[in-house]
Amino acid sequence: MVRQLLERDAPAWRVSVVCRTPTDELGALTAQVHSGVDITTDAGINATRSALDGQPIDLLVLVAGVLERNPLEPLDVASIRKQFELNALAPLRVVAALRAQLPAGAKVALLTSRMGSIGDNDSGSHYGYRMSKAALNAAGKSLAVDLAPAGVAVGILHPGYVRTRMTGNSGLIDADESARLLLARIDELNASNSGTFRHANGDELPW
Ligand SMILES: NC(=O)c1ccc[n+]([C@@H]2O[C@H](COP(=O)([O-])OP(=O)(O)OC[C@H]3O[C@@H](n4cnc5c(N)ncnc54)[C@H](OP(=O)(O)O)[C@@H]3O)[C@@H](O)[C@H]2O)c1
């Protein structure tokens, strides 16, 4: 997504990345990279705010997430809590911390998961991931309502089943293709579709 934003002609994008671990691929791009940031901590939220240094943000994309496979037995409460901290609470904290930097017309994109859909759940299990992404979806809807008067739109987006570390590279599409679809959804994002839960392919997903 960073590469694709930087490749756009008009308007030209200045892209800042706040991440925990930098990669050579990111380092080779012209984006500003601020690494060593764990967004589940107070220090990480402060570091995110300092990294972006009061600049207006036209597009804020919240990507970081964790999936751990939690069966019912044994119930791993620490794992479920960890997924809530990163998948649900951290994106909300980042948006709250940067709210004053979102001008009218800005967009926020939350990377959620279809596994957070209660209506679409026919295979069960994955307690921490499903619950935390459902909570993120609820936060995204509230953010859409709360930020609407300021002219900020919020997209709640499932990236597809993507070949990444999270899926052990067993997904159906590559990250490049997912980023292309996500950016198309972000381009379409406006006041009238803010707060909807969508697949990267454009389908609206059930809550
Ligand atoms: N891949 C899929 O098929 C799929 C499907 C549905 C939804 N999603 C969602 O899409 C997003 C991206 O997933 P992905 O497949 O790219 O996952 P991934 O390959 O596992 O990458 C996860 C990213 O989150 C970062 N991260 C983890 N904990 C963090 C923390 N405490 N603070 C800051 N960054 C942290 C990781 O940084 P480190 O490198 O430092 O660990 C890594 O950059 C996630 O929100 C995921 O839930 C993915």
C-alpha cells in the first residue's frame, strides 16, 4: 500500500509509516519510516503522535493486527486479551490520539477481518481474533458517527485472504493485489458510505 500510494501521480502523497519492525522493502521506498513502535503501549501511542508531529493527515490506515488460534478448551485468556489490545483497542487509541490532525475530508481506514463478522461465522473457534475484530468493527461504526461532523469518513475494511506472515502465505491473493483493492475502496470512501463494513472486493459484509 505504501508503494502504491507513492507511485500515484496526482495528488502526490507524502507517506509516513509507523511500525514496530522495519523491513528492507520499506526502507527502499521514499516513505518516512518510524520504527520500534508498539501501539499497545502508552509509549507507543505517544511515539506515534510525535512521529507524525502535528501534521495534517489526509489518510490514516490502521494495519497492525495479530491472529492467534484460540479453541474453547483450553481457553487461553492471556492470548484473547492480547488480541483485544492490538486488534481492537490500539487502533481506537491511535485514532483518538491523532484526531486533531484529521482535517475535513480526511479518511480513516481500519483493517478488520471478515472473521469479525458475527453473521458470517459458520466455523466457530478463534475466540480472541473474532471477538477483537468484532469489537474493532463496533469502534469503527462509532468513529464514523463521531467524526462525521468534522467531515472525516471511516472505512471498516477486510483485506481479503492474503498471502502474508499471518496466513503462513496460504492466502488467495498477494499483498499487492489486496492493497490495490483496499485503495480502490478508500478512494470510494465518503460521508454516505462511512461506517460500512466491506470486503476489499467492494461487497458489504454482514455485522
Ligand atoms: N492476511 C490476511 O488474510 C488477513 C485477513 C483478514 C484481515 N487481516 C488483517 O490485516 C491486517 C494486516 O495483516 P497481515 O496479514 O499483514 O498480518 P502480519 O503479516 O501478521 O503482519 C502484522 C503486522 O502487525 C504488526 N504488529 C503486530 N503487533 C504489533 C504491535 N504491538 N505494535 C505495532 N505493530 C504490531 C507486525 O509487526 P512486527 O513485524 O513487528 O511483528 C506486522 O507488521 C491485520 O489487521 C489483520 O488482522 C489479514
